[in-house]
Amino acid sequence: MLRPIVVGRHLTMPIFRTRSSTISRPITRNMSRSVLTTRPQNWKALAPSPPPNTQTLGAQTKLPLLPIPGLAATISRLKLTLRPLAHSKEEYAAAEAKIDRFAASQAVDLHERLLQHAQGKKHWLESWWDDTGYLGYRDSVVINVSYYFGFDPQPGHLPQSPAARAASLARGAMVFRQQWKEGSLKPEGSKDIPFCMDTYRWMFDCCRVPGSQGLDWSISYADRPQNIGHIVVIRKNRIWKLDTVVEGRILSMAELEKQIQYIYDHTTKEYPGIGILTASNRDVWAKDYATLASDPANVAILETIHSSAFIISLDTSTPSPTSPVSFSRDLWHGRVRDGIPTGLQNRWVDKPVQFVVYDNAQAGIMGEHSIMDGTPTARLCDDVLEYLHNPSSDLGSAPATFNLPAPKPMDWVVSPATHKAIHEANKAAAELIDTQSLGFLLTSYGKAAIKTFGVSPDSWAQMIVQLAYRRLMSPSVSPEQYSSWRTGATYEAATTRRFYKGRTEAIRVVSSESDRWTMSMDDPSSSISERKALFDAATKTHITLAKEAGNANGVDRHLLGLKKVVREGEEMPDVFRDPLVLRSSNWVLSTSAIFSKHFPVYGWGEVVPDGFGVAYMTGYDDRLQYTITSRKEMPNAQFCEEIARAAVDLYDLHKRLEVKPKL
């Protein structure tokens, strides 16, 4: 059996670009359901779940609905989060005055509208968050939205070829899928609090679709009786359909290995890189998608991709197992050779689950993020890898006289317009990849040492980032100038899955307490004991903010709701245009943490041009792990150095005080 786990923080990227909603339009069809160019109004209801009385969803109907925070509480929290981000007392006073005027006038009416909007709904935020956060976002999902997990090597008791590596992942993922579909998958939770499992229905048998009207959606085939479990394997850009379930039986790992080896052996040349089109700007991809789908043969391929349980990309690269940066970049965006993004040509980045297996049997996953955050896929991958590491796991067996049909190749009809689109998409993707930097570092200590000091490892890791960023951005600022120094707005994802269909809320990490502590660390007039006291206050505040966000008592989702109920023709309240308020959600530090002992690398891209993506792990006893992404013009290497220095300084601060370990 696959071992269920509970993952702590929600992996999510705070994509937060405001875009007006698009009203429902008539459904446009072209040959089949899979090539709709305008999404159905009820698209999200079309992905089924197991029956509610199963083990997986037994607590689902008992989950509380996502609350709308009290207006006064949100106003108070907003003010507190602005104070350390203000460039001057005058700037803060001006923002505070706008907030007070807003709270006394327009906010009251908008909040009442929001409460009315929520009446009769299972989740007041769902459609707004889907569209504003993700589906209305039109830049490439590569770098900007997608995320990756890299896996540890194939266990020694299993065959070591790339075909065997792909087969083992396929077998494990299909067992996991079967458990989900039959409702026997153990639900996630925290202590006595069950978590919502709704987004799991978007893990298999579905795909994101580019929308021609500026809004994408996901299409699900999980409700189709005939969809018993094929996967798509891509090798040298060629699409192969592989049936993993035959006569009601999931194929054994040995059978899957033979099938995948057949694909290796029978793909001897490069095919047109249609997959690169999925990495384009979403409006460009929607146009190219319609062109591609104008041929019936291509329609069949699109439907095969969309309805597949998941994808396995057999990549010709060989990322170094000793280079986390090389491994990360190969997973994050694929290899570029002679200006051609060959890695992305061999993928379909709209697929929520896409395993990538390299020619040296390294492997990982690239995830699509729009309506399913990273914790479900982290759970999937961790369970599958645990299953494979256990020598006693059932890898299946085949009947002695059973002959399998060979995998089916499916070749695109490529028109001159599509050839041109591939050329343009190659150029755009290569240019996008070239804009990025990625750094990776491990500290010399981990969770075990941090816990001896009585500190939350997550708060500790976040304070390291805060200190490092201050030093990075103000290397020559003296203590008396700190009052005008620019602290960076920091997003940390908190799961709200204790609520029905809950996803995330933002922990606004920067606080007056964290600000005072980071200032003290380079202030020669501050004593060791003063620094420690300020650090304790900062981590206490961080824990409080994290708990509040996890209980849906944050700032950002409520403010989004208040914006959304402003009616057409009404002026947007002045508070939402205030420079300080805007800066408070310009996430120059986009952070999140997960943990699996099987993920030596994981990460995603920055979310604002002048920012950093900070993926970290605190679960190892002997190390903290950080992956830092940014545009090339940002000082990525220096930021990594500052994180390393801050980690040492924070450890030394506690050691110098000779804090006695808690027994």
C-alpha cells in the first residue's frame, strides 16, 4: 500500500494580477468536447469525486465553509502589515488616513455586499481566486506558474534503466490513482483537523485548456466510463498512448518497463516539437491551439492527452545527480540546445501531473498549478516514492501467457501555420529561460538543532530570509538610516484546507517585530541578549500570523473580495491605489515550504520582476534547504550568500547565549 503523509505548508505561488471576470458565453465546439475554445459555465462541476461516504471523503461534508473575516479585524491587520514597509512616517500616515476613511465609508457597504455574495455558496472565493490568481493570467505558465519536484535515485533493489524508472513511477502513480477513485486513499489532516480533499479530483484524467476569451479552464475525463487508465508518454516530441490498465488490472512494473522500452526503441528520430506551444503566452497558445485542432487527427491526439491519467516525458538530457542547480533547471524549464528549448518541446505543460525521466534515470515532476496547489502532488510523489523504496511493495505480476498490445504512436498533422507557431514559440521560450537565475544552498544544521533552541523551524527559516534580504538590499546602510530602509513584502503560503474547498491565505511575514530584529543584528549598540529578545518577539508574531492565516483570518483574500464587489461604473476606492498598500502585496519574496525526504530539489519562479522565489525545506534534522529563483538582473548569487551568512549568524546568536536544550 502507498503510505499516506501529511504535508505541512501549502505550496502555492502568489500570482495576484487583477483581471476582470468574463461572463459566460455560448460553448464553441470543434469536432469534440476536448476542443472547446470558450469554457463551459459549469466547467468545474464536471470533474467527479469518489462517493462522499468513502474513507477519502468521509469528513468532507463536515468541513466548515471558508469564513469572511471581520472588517475591523482586516483593517487592523492591514495597518500593522504596512508599518514596517513604509519608507517614511509621512507615507505611513497618508496610507493610514486613507484606510480610516475607507473603513468608515465604502468598506462598510462593500463588506455587506461580500457577505451577500457568500450567501448560498459553498465557497465565496473559489471562482475569483481561480481566475484572478491563475486562469486569467496570460503569460507563459513556465517559470511564472509551474513548479517542480526532483526525486532521489531509483532504489537499488529495482532495475536502474530509464525505462524501469519510468515504469516504476507509472505503476506507483496508477495505484495511487486507483485508491483515489475507489475512495480508499487516506485523507490528509493536522492533528484532529481533517483537510479538504477536493482538489485531488484535478490530479488525474484532466488537463488545462487555453481559452480564446482570455480565461482558461480545466477539462476532466474522469467521469467517462471508458476512461480506465491510459497514460501519454512523450519521447523525442512524439506522442504515445500507453494503456496501463488491461482487463481491469494495473499492469505490473515489469510489463510497463517492456512497454516503455518499446517506446525508447521505436523512437529513433526527432518529431515536430508541438509541446513547445503549451509554453507560450496563453492568448498565443489559444490561437495556435485552435489552428492545431482544425484537423480531426489532431483532435484525437488532444483528447488522448487531455484524458490521460498523467504524462511521462522521456527526456534525452542527463542532468548531473551531483548538481542541484542542473537538476532543478532541467525540471523547471528543460534544456536549451543551440537556442532550441528541447526539454519543453517534449512536454505538455498544461498537464497537472507530468513525470520527467531522463536518459540517466534521474526523474522528477513538473506540475501545473492553476486549480491544484502543490501539496496534493507532493503527497502523490512522496507516497509513490515510499512505495518504491519498500522492497516488499506489490509491483504486480502478469499472467504467464498474456500478450500486451504495443503502445500506440500518434503523430500530429503539422500545417505551415503550426510550423511557424513552433518556430516563434521556440524563440519565446528560449528567451524566457535565458532571463532566469537559480541558486541552491544547504545549511550546516537543520531541524534537530533548531528545536533544541525551542524555536519553530519554519519561523527560524523565515527569519533567515528576512535578515538576508535586508543585508542584500542595504549593505552600506548605517543603523541610524534604517528607518528609511525598504523592507520587502513577503508572501508565505498558509493552507486553508481545514475549510471546504480551502486553498491558501497569505502570511504577511514582515512585521514590526521582524524589522526590529533584523536591524539589531547589524547594530553594534545592540547586545546579544537584546537581539535574542527581539528574535523571540519576531518568531512569536510570525507564529501568530501563520495561525491566523490558516484560520482564514488574513488580509489579502478579504481585500480581493472587497475589490471584486465594486460594481461596474463605480470608482475603485482610493485605498487600493495607495503606493504603500500596493507595495504590501508586491511580493518581492515569494516563499513556501514542503517536505519530503525524497525531494533533493524543488522550486518555482519569482512572481514579480524585482523579486525572488524562495522554496525551502525545514524537515531534515541536519540541514535546511533553500532554492532561490529570480531574473538575471537580480543579485541571485549574493542573496544565496546572504542566506548562508544569516543562517550562521542566527545559529551563533543562540549558541553564544548557551541556551540549554529542552529535554
